[in-house]
Amino acid sequence: MIKCYNEETLGDDNIGSARVNLEGLIEGSVRDVWVPLEKVNSGELQLQIEASRIDDFERSRGSNIGSGNGWIELILIEAKDLVAADLRGTSDPYVRVHYGNMKRRTKVIYKTLNPRWNQTLEFPDHGSPLELHVKDHNALLPTSNIGDCIVEYQRLPPNQMSDKWIPLQGVKKGEIHIQITRKVPELQKRSSLDSDSSSTKAHQICSQMKQVMIKLQSLIDDGNVEGLSASLSELESLYDLQEEYMLQLETEQMLLLNKINELGLEIFNSSPSLSRRSTN
């Protein structure tokens, strides 16, 4: 909230206030905006906003940032009013997610500027920047970028879902709708995983990929170029989905090892005989 005042001898006079939306700013980017003043008949305020990273001390004041014992649940719901990347006036949007050195992606939604993914991704909670890059899929040509944003999650209360519409940067228009939760296993049992294990799903995807490969060979023999392009896109989506479940397995393994280490320390500290042996 920004308040504007007219300097007076007997006291400053409030001549309006403005609310500034900082959601979606990317580090190092500069946004030039005109913000209308509220509670007055007229007036606008011109601002130039630059995003910069806060230092580690400030970040540590958030709620248990990077505890190493939880995970981030990100639900990519939808986007609206995306820019058209294709000559026909539409796009084939998907989202590439960068979290530290991890990269994940959603499925492709074809021929739309208002895609709905409804896809859930999970990451170990170590406080890394969470970047969303909306792309236009093209099976034959390089992909086009149709907007980026940073998701602020570090200060969210544990196990409390935040629902956000975030403006996309680097483009004239477009917003993305997400839900994000910082999961802490000590406070809430993990419920986001399906009844089938991630390893079972990964094996199922392998079988589907084999079927698509057989289909590809048949399309090549028939010279079906259009069908070949669609099958290549399907194979790419299956590959990314398999990568997603394998990364999820790694996350589950890391959480389990952390829990085992915690239990081991509790047993060690609660046993006088073990403590005495370590000091001797």
C-alpha cells in the first residue's frame, strides 16, 4: 500500500492511496506501471518497480524456509489471455517449471489461449526460487516463450494452501492460476499421492511408451506425417511424465531418509549408554 500526501503546515493532507501488485515479478526485471489512486475522484501514480533478491538473513525470517523435512506441492490449474504464438491465432501451451536444478513440465494443451492443465508437481522444500515458464509447443520448430513468472512461497504458513493468479512477465498479457502448499509431514500426513505407488506408475508409462514406439514405426512405414507429429508429441509427454514420477520417487526417498536420521538421533540422545559410549 502506498499513500500520497499534500504537505501542509498544520499537518499533511492525504490525497489518495494505491495498491501495488508485486506478484509475478522476476528477479532483475523492471516493471513500469501507472496505478490509479483510491478514495479520491481522480489521479494516478507512476512507479518503476525492480525485483531484487533479499539476503539469506531476511529469508531466514520466513516460516521454516528450506527445513529439508518437507515438500512443495504446486498445482498448475490454468492460464488465461495468453499471447498467440501460432499464425492461426492460437497457441499450444505447456508450463516448464524450474526449481533449483530440477526441471519439470506439464502436458501440452493444443490450440487454445486459455489452457487448463490441472496438474500437480512436488519438490523437496529447500527454499530455491520457483520459476514458471509458459511455452508454445512445436513438434518440428523450436518452442516459443509466451510468459514467465516467479512464485513466492517461502513465507507461506505450513500446510496452508495459497490460491494465486500471477501476471506473466515478458509479454503484453496473460495470467497463470496456481495453488501452492508448503507441506510439513510432522503437522499433516502426506495425502497428495495416489493409492498406486510412483514406481508402479513409472512402469505403466514405460509400457505406454513402448506401444507408442510401435505405433510410430507403423506411421513411418505408411508415410503418415500428420499422425507421426501427434505421436511424437504423445511420446514426449509420456517421457516428461515418467521423469516426473522418477523425481517424485527421489523426493519420497529423501524424505524417508531424513525421517530415519531423525529417529536415529532421537534414539541415540534418549539412550544414556549410547551417549556414554560416544564420549569414551
